[in-house]
Amino acid sequence: MAEQVRQMSVTENLHNVLADIATAEKEAGRSPGSVTLVAVSKTYDGPAIAPVISAGQRVFGENRVQEAQGKWPELRAMADDIELHLIGPLQSNKAAEAVALFDVIETVDREKIARALANEMKKQDRHPKLYIQVNTGLEPQKAGVEPDALLAFVKKCRDDFGLSIEGLMCIPPVDENPGPHFALLRKLAEEAGIDHLSMGMSADFPIAVAFGATSVRVGSAIFGKRDYPAA
Ligand SMILES: *Cc1c(COP(=O)(O)O)cnc(C)c1O
């Protein structure tokens, strides 16, 4: 019974988030469907995620390679067009697993990772899309390339490692107005000739849509408050 109640509300949450995205697209004068919802399922187990797949959601985000490996092979069997994004920090010793499991890796942020990914992609002949994480708030505890170093890093990824970089991702400081961070990410993407902008979470995704996000990463507004934070 409790399970059924939870499933109903999760589906309702999903539809509410999709409706909010549609409203934000419209208000920003953007075409319907121009923003992709990445449903962030970190910390939630298979039975909690399955109803969201059944409700039609296909794009999901996870922040830990090992956690994702434990649940997604089985969940993927529910639909053949699931797209899985890695949105958490990647260690180079996990590059092989990440390339094998994910369709989009949003957290490329240093040369060592870029090189490891390039090697694995060649070896496995599997080519997940790559985004670079940018530390727009220059926070010491946060991953990401500093804005000033971005253009050189993109060039290195392209020229030295033969990687095509398709997007930028940022996580603004929690206690700041996110707008300027979203604007900065968009400006950097324009300068680097990059099309995709992954920005906006449960608290601020409509603002991110107004600033040009092409995907928003929404967890707790769909699945509920997490029992423990997963940074
Ligand atoms: C957890 C997480 C999200 C989702 O956060 P919510 O506030 O639950 O929507 C988005 N992006 C990243 C990188 C995350 O780790």
C-alpha cells in the first residue's frame, strides 16, 4: 500500500516538473521540448525508479559510477531508449566502467580524465557524449574547470585527445543567486562553440531554462527528499 502511494506521487511529481519546464520554455520564448529533463535518481533504488520509467521518463542522472552499476543494467531492460548521464565526479580508475555504462558524461574536468576517457572510448568503441563541468563559483571544494581556463581545456580535449565536447555543466554555489552563474556558463559555451548547457536543479530549474539550459537535472522534486545528501 505504502509503495503504491509513493509510486503515484512520484509520477505526479514527474508530471508537475515537466509542466513547470513547459511553462518556463514558453515564458522564455523557447520552443516546446527544447529542454530535456534529466531525472536524478541517485540514492534511490530500482523499485523507486521503475515507476518513473513506466511513466515515460527516459533520461536519468546518477552521481556515482558504482551505485549506477548496481541498479541500471536491470532498469535499462525496461526500455531500449534509456539515456544515462553521469553527473558526479569521475576518477580516472573508473573511466572504463563509466564509458561502458553511461551515454553522457557531464563531469569531464581535467586532463587526466580526458585522456583516460579518450583511451577507453577507443578501446571499447563506445562514444558517450562528453560535457565539461565548470566551477563558475570558484569554490575550492567543488569540481570543475575554472572559467578562465575553460577555452584552453576545450582546445586540449579537441586537439590533443580528439574528443568532441558537446556540453557544459555547472552547479552554482548553494547560497547565491544562480542567474549570473547560468549566464556565465552560456557565455562560455558560445565562446567555445558548444551547444548543450546542463544547468538547473530542483530549486532553480525554471531560472536555468530562462538562461538557456538545454537540460535540467532534477532529483528531489521528483523522487522526494533524499535520506542523505549525495554530493
Ligand atoms: C543531486 C544532484 C542534482 C539534483 O539535485 P536536486 O536538488 O535533488 O534536484 C543535480 N545535479 C547534480 C550534479 C547533483 O549531484
